[in-house]
Amino acid sequence: TEIYTLSLHDALPICLLIFGAPGSGKTTTLLQLAEVLVRRAIADGEQPVPVLLHLSSWKKGFRDIRSWMVAELKLKYGVKKSRAKRWIRERRIVPLLDGLDELVEDRQEACVWRLNEFLTEWSGSPLVVCSELEAYRACPTNLWLNGVVSVLSLSDGQIEWYLRQTGYEIGRAHV
């Protein structure tokens, strides 16, 4: 766990896509990255603070990602709009955007277009997007990100090894 967390941490400030199969640990990886970034922000007050936002709430009606983020920061975290706008303008946050794959196809493509527009002005600052691999591949438009992390599903052997290490007894059902 620590190896890939460190490599993700070292990869910032890039715009990163985390993808994988359903249940492979994408969101867990995103949360582990958030933990590293929180520790970094606590140790150095000049570092941006990670903010987890869920793209499933994005709708075509938003004219841009910036206005969507302002609305989400207010709704989810109770941040005043003026403060949210300032944090985004001053790049005081690291947007961690989960659930791109949860948007229906036409909303997903529109969201990717808006994300790409946002990324042109956000370049040089970190941003992370999380999506299931197949849903991302199905989208005709790719994100303009400069880093990718593929989270692989664990094999049965890896799961059994982990359970043994934690002291769980593994039994098999007999048919």
C-alpha cells in the first residue's frame, strides 16, 4: 500500500486519472491519496487541501466545472460561494473527483468536455479523476490528463494470503 501511495504523492502536481474494474479499489486509492495530501497540507500550510467531490452530481446545466465545484463545496461542505471561488481561483484545493463512470453516457461526455476546458486553465495544479475503466473507454472523448494509475483487481490467492496474514481462517464450502 505504501509504495503506490508514495508514487501517487510524488506524481503530484499533475492531473491524474485513476481507473480500474468495478470493486478494484479506485475510491480506496483516491481516499489514501487524500490522506497523504491532508498530511502534507497540515505539515505545510502553503500546500493545497484535497477536496473530494462526486461527479455523479454534475449536470449539463452547469456552464463549467468551476461553477459546479463552487456549488458542490457549498452543498457538501457548507463553504460560502465567495470563499469557494477564492479557493479555486487561488488553487488552494486539490479537486479529487470520483464517480465519472456513474454519469450516463451523454452527461459523461459533456462532463469530460467541461473538465477538459477547466484543465486548460488549471494546468500546473493537481487534480484527480476516478472512473471505471470500461465506462471511461466507452466515452468518445478522453480527458486531457497527464498521468494514469490503473488499479488492478486482487486475485483469489492475494485475498487469501491477506486474510491469512490478518489471522482469519479460510474455509471452503463443499458442494
